[in-house]
Amino acid sequence: MTDRPQGLRRGLTQYGDPEFALYLRRSFARSTGLSDAMLERPIVGIVTSPSELNNCHRTMGELVEAVRRGVLAAGGLPLAFPTISLGEPFLHPTSLYLRNLMAIDVEEMLRAQPLDAAVLVGGCDKTVPAQLMGAASTELPVVQLVVGPMATGRHRGERLGACTDCRRFWARYRAGELDEAEIRAVEGRLAVTAGTCPVMGTASTMACLAEALGVALPGSAAIPAVHADRLRIAEATGALATRLVGSGRSLRTIVSQESLENAMRVLLALSGSTNAVVHLAAIAGRLGLRFDLRELDALSETTPVLVDLKPTGQGYMEDFFAAGGMPAVLRELAPFLHLDVPTIDGRTLAQVLTEPLGEPVDRAVIRPFSDPVSPVGGLVALFGSLAPEGAILKRAAATPALFEHEGRAVVFASLEDLARRIDDPDLEVEPHDVLVLQNAGPASPARMPEAGHLPIPKKLARAGVKDMVRISDARMSGTAFGTVVLHVAPDAASGGPLALVRSGDRIRLSVRERRLDLLVEEDELGRRREAWRPPETPVRGWARLWQQEILQAPEGCDLAFLRGPLRTR
Ligand code: FES
């Protein structure tokens, strides 16, 4: 316990007279109709992110009510407040651009208001990373609660879930296999309930990683958004946050280098989203922890994929929940995890994992260690003359026949150039070529959108080509698949080698050697480098701050001044 002031006495508004400030605060607080007894309680903030432009958070109201019940029952005063909300498909140019802004909002409101603990309620892709980044920059005890995944829809007897099936059907439509009427019908069946995308995309991956890091209640990640258990876990989360008051148990005390390594293992075992690499790096950066792509790559060699979910496998999040969810995955991975790390409820991970599972694990969805989906992890890191600071390939979602590949580059200089030419019948492109997208990285005006999954040129798609090597400094949706090299760093807009590629150059990818190389003589590259010009810096606002401070993907695309000092231990 600390002897810091609690509740309304905490963090008084500065008038130069603390007693006046408390008197004034109490008088305004009483205007809410709360009793004196309530106003004496410790305050548990509920950080909410509802928005009518965020369909995934549609159940947030009832979830917050359940958290409130838990806080009240445990003796706290629940006070909910909103922050920015990021609804993935409703943001331009991309939600990542606003993740850091939401993180600043969360951090500053946690710090400015008289809170003794808080529950972070998020879900849609960038909201959980933003909340964890913000909270990691404070000393406040917090617990993460996610809204939970959607249920699946049905189309002609087949289950559908955003957004893996969005992409699958869209690829078939582009290839001429579906007509306009059918793609419209599919459009109405992909996202049929509240909640986050029901595959192991970014939202689900980050929910699972919050649990793996020990900052969310065990078993909370996969409960469907519309399941009654989701409300029960919300109530339990509220009660836990209240018990954390005065404990000093902030993210800084929970998340260590060891728990970060656990999260990397889990990411690999889930065959989770490539976006999670960026978010974990950002969270680590806030906490002063080391996040190293080479370490992730080394862990990938000894971490089997245990979970058979889309986009790389068969099932959906509702199957994962029914199969045993994260508690089952963590038990299976236990020999590889640091078990002495603390978790938010005060137990070590080892103690959490000694609890018996309520139900038998469905081994079709969560495989035993002895019979994994794949003996190695879903992600690899690549380095080479085209990516001196690294790049990522989700090998679990890629075509093995393309792992060792040399081909001719077909370059698109920007997203606009891509949109203009990719389906041009006169585009010079062959199935063996390598599609390259430039200027879609963090320092570009495009702000690193999920555009790395370049569409197969229509004329090749119609000829039956399903996959090609694609390379960019962009990201890819966690729900997408293909032989797609992402997050090339430094990005083209920072003057990285990616900016120097020209159509016709040879590029070599070797997953075996973890190499990505541009096969062009240094003299020629020097000439191209001299002609390169950076993008203009925006004149004002968030865009200007972003442009001036943005870090590369291996550092989490955070703003440089928001990272914490490196911890020595
Ligand atoms: Fe919100 Fe996919 S759109 S999680």
C-alpha cells in the first residue's frame, strides 16, 4: 500500500490552495448526486472507447456497466470516461496514424484525473495497443478488458468472418469467379454482430497478448463479444482493478523482458498478426524494454504453431474460445515460458497455470505440443541489402514454393500509383515477378497503411495466379495471407534502399537464409540515392508531429519522445 492521497484527494487542481481545490472538487462531485460515502471511496477509472464510428465496440455500454458492478461490489467508486476511439475501417489514411494519438490521450487522462486504478476497455485493432502504450507510461495500476470477438456469419452454408473471408471472396470476385450480386450478398454476411474480427487478426492477437503479458484476466481474451461470460469477466475485471488500489502494481511492475519474451512466444504459437510485432515493439519501447527482430526470429525457430485458426488455419475465435482459449495455449507452451513472472492479480504465471482447466481442450483447434500445426513459428524476420534494419514475413500465411525466390521487380511508387496501374491490361508483369510498393511506410504521407498485401494484377488473377512475392514498407491486415514481405526498414520515405528499387531490378528472397536483397551494383544505387528527395513535412498539427518524430517499424512506429529510458534489468 502507498500513503499517497486516494480518491478525490488525489492530483488536485492547482489553485495555489490545496484545501480550496478539494472543497471545490467535492462540491462539483456532489452535483453528480453521489453520496458522501461514495465520494470517500477509491476511484477506479473505466477508460472507454465507444463510438458510432466503431462497430466493433457496439457492446461497450453494457460492458462498462458490468465493470461498474464489479468495482462497486469491491468497494470502489467507478467513474467511466471516454477517449478517442479507433474504428479500423472508418479512418483515413489509416488507424496506425492515430494509435499514438490515442495512446497520448489515454496516458494524459490517466495521469490528470484523480484515479487510483483503472480498467482499459478496448478491442478494435489499434485500441488495445494504444491503451497499453498509454498506461505503460504511467504508474497507475490498470487491467485490460477487451470487447471480445464477433460471431461468424453464414453464406450458402459456409461460415464467414471478417476479414479473412472478406479478402478471400474479394480475390475470387477480382478473378471473375463471383458476380456483383454475390459479392454484395457476402458483404452483408461478413460482420454480423458486435465485437472484433472473429479470426486471429490484429484485434484477437492483441487481446491474447494482453493475457500473455499478464495484464488481463486469465481466459478473458477469446470470450465472444455477445456471450454472457464476457459480462462476467468484465465484472471480475472491475473487482480486480479495485483490489489493485494502492498496490503499486502498474504495467511497469508486471511487464518485464521475460514477460515480453513470453508474449513473443505466444504470438508465434498463435500464428498471430504481423501488426502485433509493431505494437509489442511500441509497448516495449514505452517500458524501456528491448524488442529485437532477430530475437523474435530465433524464438520462431523453437516455437511451434499450436492454434489452427484463420487466416492461416481453419477455425474462428468462437472455436478458439470453445476449445479452451489462451489458458489452454499457455499450458501447452509452458515449458518455453518464463513462469515466475508476475500477473496482474498478484499470482505468478506458474500459479495461474496450476489451476485446472474447466473443460477438456479441443485438440482440433488447440494442438498438443507433440502434434503442432507447424513445428516452427508463424513469423520470420528478414535482413539484407533491401532491408538493413529488418522486415517481416508471415511464413505461416505464405506459399512455401516462393520462400526461395529471385525475380524481376515491378515497382509501384505509391499507393496512388498502385491503384492506377495494378489492373492495367498493359502492365508488364509475369507470375514470377516481385511486386514492390514504395512510400507506404511510417514516414510516408500514407502513414503505413495495411496495403502490403498488394492485389494480384487482375490479368494474372484471371489466369489463375493466387500468390506472388510482394514487398513493401507497409503493413498487412492481421486477417490477410500471401507471400508478403512487410515493414521493410528503413522505409522508402526515410531514404531506405526500398526507395532506390526500379522496375526491372532483380530481387532475391531467401527465407532459409533470412535474406532480402536488391541485386543492383552499389555505383548505380549511389546515383539513385543522390536523386532521391524526402517527402515534404506537413505544415501543422498531428501530421507534422508524426512526421518529425515517427520511428521505424522495428521500434514500433512510436513517436521518439514517448519511449522510456532503456531498462538495464
Ligand atoms: Fe475492428 Fe477488425 S474492424 S477488429
